[in-house]
Amino acid sequence: MSDTFVDYAQPLLERVPPGCTPGQLRRALLIASGVWNAVVAKRGDIDGAVELVTRTVAEEVRQPVPRGWLATIERLAVRKLARFDDDDRIVTDVDVHLVGDRFRVLASSESPPPAV
């Protein structure tokens, strides 16, 4: 899942400022995992997934999601549907480690139970 997740999260990774800490990068990637999971949960409903994530983030930080982040969340949701639609795994954890001068991202996932 890690390689797939990093590929998917590229639009968000492009927004991360140079010199960020592993903790800061992890927080950003947790938002990306929330978008991924929302698209899976909403069965590809982009608007529903974006609304779910922006509401959750706004409640968590107690302020509206900035426009730039909203655009990134929308871009991630569209990217999930366009490039990874057949991957219905749920991201269960994201961890970031600094290895030398590079970050290593480890993403864990679970497959959802079969549809009834």
C-alpha cells in the first residue's frame, strides 16, 4: 500500500513546504488518507467525500478549511477515483520516518469486508 499511497498523495506532497518535520508530513498524509477512505466509503461520490473530509478537518481544527487545502482535497478525491478506483482498501495508518535526508512513508491498509 505504501507505494500506491505515495503515488496517490503526490498533489498533497507538492504542497508540503521544504524543511517540514516527519510529524508535519504525517499530519498532511493523514488528511490524504481521510480523502482516500472517504471516496471508498462514499463509493466514488466525489462531492460526498469532499464534504465529509472538509467537515471533519474543520471540526478538528475549529476553523474553515482554507481554499488551497479545499482544492487539494478535491484534487485528491478526483485522483483516487480516476487512478485508483479499483483499489477499495481502507488506509488504517500512515507513518513517516526520516531516513538520511529523505522521508520514508509507510501506509497500512485493510480490505473491506465483502459486500452483502
